[in-house]
Amino acid sequence: MVNWTQIRDDFPTLKRKIDDKSIVYLDSACNSLKPQQVIDALCYYYTNLGACGGRSIHSLARETTELRDDAREKIAKHINARNTNEIIWVRNTTEAINLIANALHFEKGQEIITTNLEHHSGVLPFHKVMGRKNLKLKIVEADKSGLFDIEDFEKTINKNTRLISIVHTSNTTGTTAPLEEIIKIAHDYGALVLSDDAQYFPHKKTDVQKSDADFCAVSMHKALGPSGIGFLYGKEHLLKEMDSFLVGGDTIEDVKYIDGKVVPTYLEPPHKFEAGLQNYAGEIGSGAAVDYLDSIGMENIEAREHILTEKLQKALESISSINTIGPKDPSQRSGLVAFQMKNIETTGDIANYLDSDVEGNKIMIRAGAHCTNPFHYHIGITPSTGTARASIYVYNNEDDIKLLKDALEDLDKIVNS
């Protein structure tokens, strides 16, 4: 039995007061809070180590190398990767997707399929390389609830498809794509699949061998980990075939100048993709974050969030002036509900009210287009108007949802009376 109250106590930010008001944090889809265990891991590196990992050979360097190797092993085990060579440290999901767009081999005329539900980071890297690599980009559209019809992928894919890049769980609708079905279709055509797992990884068990995904991209800052660190998973044989992306120190086995030419010999993955001095503290902190998630159990996290998401959606929909975005069936969404409110033109006004005008509490949500402008246009909402979004994680409880509901009911009375 998970003690959710004790888990909440692990997050020091929630103990803070701002202007004598308590924090109600409902913005985890943007950035999760950090448990003390992760903070301690970061502090351990900066307080006790502070050295290079993998370069120097003194005691501090050796311990740094051991801890970052342990962290890579923890990530690999957590997602059921075949080995640690399939885990590449990057800054975030955005960098991981850019790496694929620039390092994967494409032939002239090949096609990339993506969707209208993607985070901008899921489509812009491919848009940027289209002209240079003579590629075609195709878009599969989710319906206005954020759900896909698998037949649309079957109709769009063909023998020229090189890659499908798909957001696994949407940061706007909370819906989860039928990834395994999409992967099967892609592999039947010899195409590859990149899964944007930024919103999926923190909330559900990720098993790359079960899904058979070729690549998946994750930002640790949404999964209790530090900011500025994430990872790209890739099947080892594919990583070996790919070009380098960023190059420099730590990516090479040797460099020679021969007859006025630079002749580098690059390392095998993952190191050929990890140029320069790395974010050692972030890597070690990521290992601590995975330890924390594993101590709770991803199945327990998913079950808990299913209950809270349903309560969150029902609470919001009980207010007549609120229109929720996404499916009406709460079982079809994960961890978040985006919404608009009648007679409030800009959803930033909702977020500002909750943060500043609620007696006793500062309720923190996200407002805007959530880096999904195309989907907002698709559902008839201008990005400048946007949607408000409340998102939950392991430290939230029913009281947080009730406080949000009460505050929005008060705002409703003010605006719509």
C-alpha cells in the first residue's frame, strides 16, 4: 500500500509559503516538482564531487563516472532497454528529436509522418531538415478530442515512409496514441517509429521491447528529475548506423591530421552522440528520480492518477461556464485537463487569478497554447487565447482538486454573474 501522504511530504516546495499562502501545484505537465531524494543527489555531486566523469582518472572523477554509469543503467532497466548502449543523454526531448532529424539517414523523396497533436518540438526539427534532405512531411489529424483513427495511419503510410514521429501522450488533451498499433503498421512497411514520451514516461510504465519502438525521447524534468537533462532511447543497431549530431570531445576514439585533412574515428553509441562535458549532476539526479518512481511503482502511479484525473475532470465539468478540451471519457486521458471559461477571453487571466487572488492558497496551473498551436487552431481556438491546463502528479490529492474547483466557482460568480 502506497502512503501518498508520506510521498507528498518528500517535496519541500509544497511546504513553502508565498505571501503567507500555501502552494497548490497543478502544473506538472510543464515541470514536475522534485523530491528531496533527487535534490540530495544533485547536492551530493556539487558538494562532494564536482569533477569530470570519464575524462580524469583521480578518485573524484572515478566516483563521478561510477554514479553516472549507474544512472544510465537505471534508465535502461526502467524502460526495459536491451543494454545501456541504447541510452543517450541529451538536454531534453527537444534535443532528442533534433538528434533523430539530423542524424538518421534519409534518401531523397522519403517521407516522414507526424500529427496535428504534436508539441512543436515534435514537428519543427523535421520541418527544418525537409528542404536540405529533400523529404516530404505528411500530417495525420487527430479528432477534436485528441483521438486517432488507426485507419488514417494505414492510409497515409506507403513504401516511401522512412519515419513516423508520434506524441505518445498529448500535453493538451491527455490522450494516449495507439503506439503499438502504429509501430506494427510502420514496421510492416519497413518504416521506423519515434515516440515522444515526454508526457507518457512520468505517468505510465515504459517498455521499449514490448512496444518495439525504434526510438523514444524523454525529458526528466517532467518525471521528478532535474531540468536540462533527458535521454534518447534507440535500438543499438540503428544508433550505430546513424550519423553523429554534435561532435567534439568525448565522441571520438582518435583524430589525426593526414595530408592537411582531418580524419576522426568516432566511438560507438552512446558516446558518439554525447559531445563535450556532460551534465553529470543531472544524470545522477535522473538516476535518483528513477529510483523514486520505482519505489512507488509505475502501476501504482497510473492507478492513482486515473482516480485523480477522473475527479479533476468531473470537478471542472460541474462548473457550467467551463468547457473542457479533450475526451469526455476520463479513462481516455492521463493526468491533465485543459479548459476554457465563458466570458474570459485570455486563459492567462484564469491562471493569474488562481495564483494571486485566492484566499489562503496560490493555485498554480498553466495557460496558453502549450506549444501545440496547430491543434488549437484545429479545435477553433487561437493560440493567443489558449487554454488553461491543470495537471496532476504523485504529490497531488483530492484536496488540491477541491481547492481548484472552489476557486473557479468563485471566479465564475465574479465573471458570469
